[in-house]
Amino acid sequence: MASLNKLAIRGIRSFDDKQISVIEFFTPVTVIVGPNGSGKTTVIECLKYATTGDQPPNTRGGAFVHDPKMANEKEVKAQVKLRFNAANGARMLAVRNLSVTMKKNNTMTMKTLESILALADSGAEKGGKRGVISTKCAEIDTEIPHLLGVSKAVLENVIFCHQEDSYWPLAEPSILKKKFDDIFEATRYTKALDAIKALRKDRVAELKAEKERLESLSKEKVHADKLKSRISDLTAAIASKEIEYDQTKKGYEQLVLANKKFYDYATQFRELYLKIQNMEQNRDRYKTELESAKENVREVEGTEEELQARLDTFADHIAQQKERAKQEEIKRQDYEEELAAARKAHVQLINQQGSLEAEKRAQEQRLAEREELIRDLSTKYQIKGYDYSPLEKEKAAEFTSRLSDLLRRETIDAEKIQDEVNAKNKEYQERSRQLHADLERLKQMKSSLRNQISTLQTNIARNESQLDASQTINAELRNLATDMEERKARLEKVKAEIKSSNYDERIAEKTAKIRSMEEQKDALNQDLRSLSLQADMRARLDIKRAEQKSKAAEVRNMY
């Protein structure tokens, strides 16, 4: 618990600046007694100044310091020292220095000199150490209330309250509220509550946003779950198709190997067959040559010299024949290469023929599907002449053009119906506006006639009262009677006009007419919605057909 120990005053108000006055505070109570002007209030003011740094009210211009005129000096220095025990038990010392200077124009200027907040050691008076905590006034003004354990507002308004400010509990409500807020530090709690409210508002807004985000995320999650299920289905389908594709690929590779083996066997067989056939032809040729040679061999005529010459040149003849044989061999090799190229081209043509036959079967399948679709559409839309098979290309093109014409006519009819509906809506709206205008005009006429009737009735009552009041005057009575008769006639005339006009019946007729027009409008809107649905269904049907065709093409390509 904090407590005051000693207070030293020098040069404050009536305290002399040449000596220091020390006031010691005892426990549990210290009573200060003295006559008026002895400095009792100054002690309280010094305590308040030492703890809060605030001077008493109405002390601007140096009135808080000892008057230099009384001291016969130009400058008076003042000092306030307070030694106290802080709330944590530490002994503290607060020193505040002031000075007042007298100028030539007899005005005083006060200055705040050095201020010290130090830790007062118990042996400081015997040469011990004092630890200075701060020398800044702002820090000291904040630190001392914190060390005493009370707020600055409590020190100013409760503990060291000046006698001129002691009536604040009787002040205006606004000032009183401010004082209590400062004393009980309600402003801090109010700000905390405002901050909590603002934070709560922000959190509620964030919660609302998060809820909306959660809803959107839940919708997205449902959509994502649907997509995941669809993806899993498609993945399973793709896996099955991949398995089927692998099986088909394996079968295809086996067929390719078998075809290659068969082709190799066929090629070898053909080569052997051709060799055998060539050898048989050579054998037959050699036989015929031998027989012809036997038949044509004759004895060479000539002398021995001639035969010897021919024999000598026989080697050259043989060489020439060998050269011719080489040339014939080269020609044979060329012919064999051409034959191999022709066989390779034959194989390529066979493969091309197979692919063309597959394309032919696919085209036949597409033509069959087209004929089936044409028959379905002709049956659906009652187009005759296309219920047989196969259909010619011209008939298919003719059906496509007729179907396009039918779609164009349906589109034109739908647009015409839409235009008619729009025109009828415009006409109905115009008639409805006109009927509403007539109804408002009739209502205004009715209200004006009612006002006239009420005016006439008021005049009749007033005239009757005047007639009762002036029974003694015969002339005025006759005039009033005449006027009354005229007014009654006019009233009867107005009533007759109202009855003959039959405004209520006309309003009822107009209302019934408006109701019938609204029913017609509802019927037209229903027709418009049905037509819009039909157009939408047609568009969706076209989209589905296009999707079906694309999917069928994809399935065929995959197959």
C-alpha cells in the first residue's frame, strides 16, 4: 500500500524561498492545523503538483510561486520534494523545480525547471546511492500515479482536490459524468465495449460471409461430388475401353504376326514355285535346244588351217559370249528387282484394298443409320416417300432440304406467333391504360358530384335555418322559398342526371371488361410460354441430335 513520508517546500506561495519547510506525515492520520493564510491549502496544492504535475487553478503567470516583489529579487526559484512509499514498497523521491522572473514591465514569467523521479535508498542521507528513474515531466506525471497505485483523476478530484474544485459533485450532469468517467476509468471500459461491439459486428458480418461462402462451397462440393462420380464412371468406362483396346490390340498384333508369317510362307512358296517353274522351262528349253542342236549339228567344213584359225579365235568368241552372258545376267537382275518392286506394290495395293473395304463397310453403316434416321423423322413429321431402303443420294439430299424447309417454316410460324402475342399484349396494355384512365375520370366525376350534392345539402340546411330564423319577414321568406325550390329542382335534376348516367353500372361493366381482358392476357401468356417451351425443346432436340452424332462418330473412331 502506498503512503506519503515527507514533503519539502521552498518558494511556494507564502513559503520563503530562502529556507526549506519540511512536513512529515505520520501513520495512520496526520492533521494540519493553523490560522487562515498559514499555508494549509498550499500543502495540498504542493502534494497535487508533486504527484500529478498540475498547478492549482487561477495560478497562471507565476502566482503559484513566492512573489519576487516580497522577496525584493528579480528571480525566485521554488522547489517541491516529496518522498513516498510506492505501492510495491519501494521508497521514491519526486523533485519538481520552478522559477519566476520579474521583467521590466512588472510582468512575471514562470518556467518549469528540472524535475526528477528517483529511487530513494535508505542510506542516501548517509552517503548512499539514489537511482534516477526519469527527468522528463511527461514521464514523471505518468509514472508517479502508477507508483502510488491510483489514477491521476483520483489524485486530482478525490485525494488532493483543491477547495475551489471541491464542489464538482454538484456540477452539471455532463461535467459530473466526465468526472466519474475519469475517476472510475469508465472511458477505457466504454472504448473496450465499443471495440468489442465493433469486433462483434465485424465477426457477425464475417460469420454471415463465411456462411454464404459455406453454402456456396457446399453447393460446389455437391457439384464436385457429382463431377467426381461422373469422373469415376468415365474413368471406369475408360478403363474398360482401355482393357478392350488392349485385348483388341493384342488380337490385332497376333493377326499381324500370323499374316506376316503367312505372307512369308506364301512369298517363299511363290519363289520356290517360280524357281521350279523356271527350272522346268529351262529344262524344256535345253531339251529343245539339244534336239535342235542334234538336228542342226553339221560337220564344219574347211581346211585344217582354217579350223585352226577358228580355234585360235574361239577364245575371243567365248569371251564375247561371256560378256553377253554378263549383260544378260545384269538384265535379269534388273528384271528381278522390278519384279520385287511390283510384288511390294502389290502388297501395298492389297493393304489399301483392305482399308478401302473397311471404309466401305463403315460408309454403308453410316448410310444405314442415316436411312434409319430419315425414316424416323419422316414418320414423325409425316413426310412421305422415304420409307424404303436403300435411299438414293438425291432422295437423302431432298429429305435434308425438306427438313430444313420444315424447320424454317416452324421458326417463321413461331416468330409470327411471338409477334402476334406481342401485338396483342401491346393492344391489351393500351386498352387497359385507357380503361383505367376512364375509370379514374369517372371516379373523379363521381366524387365531384358527391361534393356538389353535399354542398347543396349544406346550402339547403343553411337556408332552412335562415328561414326558421326569419319567419317574420315575408318578402325574404318568399325569396328564400323560391331559392329553395330552385335549389331543390337543381338537386333533383342532379340526382336524375346521376341516375341516368348509371356510373356504378358503367364502372362494373368496365371492371368486368378489364377482368376479361386480363383473362385473355393470361391465356395469351400461357400460349406464349407453351410456344417458348416448344421452341426450347426443338433447340434442345437439335443439340441432342448433334451430340448424338458426335458421340456416334467418336464411338466409331474408338472402335
